[in-house]
Amino acid sequence: MAIRFDVPHKIGAEEARKRLHGQAAGRGVNVEPDGARPSDPMAGEVEHGTPMGDVRVRFLIQEACIDVEVVKKPTFAPAALLKSEMERRLRDLLA
């Protein structure tokens, strides 16, 4: 089951990119280029450890939202829980 969702924002694509990358670096989270779009500065991937296992997400920053796709998740992690936690974290990074 693919987990895909959007996180809306009102700050524009470039400001969202600056905040996302800046806040992630400040929290020790490495934002990597998206393997499918390695030269696109608005696309990327992030992997983060959780108590249940690693989660890897791919994102694309748009003018009014961030498109998110979970590409790796722990086998027994509930999709709804992962989605709500990732939405919360992204909103915090963009604030």
C-alpha cells in the first residue's frame, strides 16, 4: 500500500525549500536528492529512524503544498500513524 499525501503551506515553493532544508539540517536530518530527479532542488528524499524501524520519504515542493510519498516503512507500522506523524513534522519544519 502506497502512502501518499500533501502538506499544504502558504509560503511559496522557494521559502518552503529554504525552511525544510534549514530546519532539517539543524535537527541532524540529511535531505538527499530524489533519485528520480537528482538535479531538481525542489525534490528530495529523507530517511529517519523510528522505534519501529526506518522510514524513507520522497517529496516534491510545490508552490502551495509538499507532495509526499512513503517509499520505505517498517512492516508493522500503521499507515495512518505514519501519515499523521509525518504531516505534523513537516508542518513544524515549515513554521
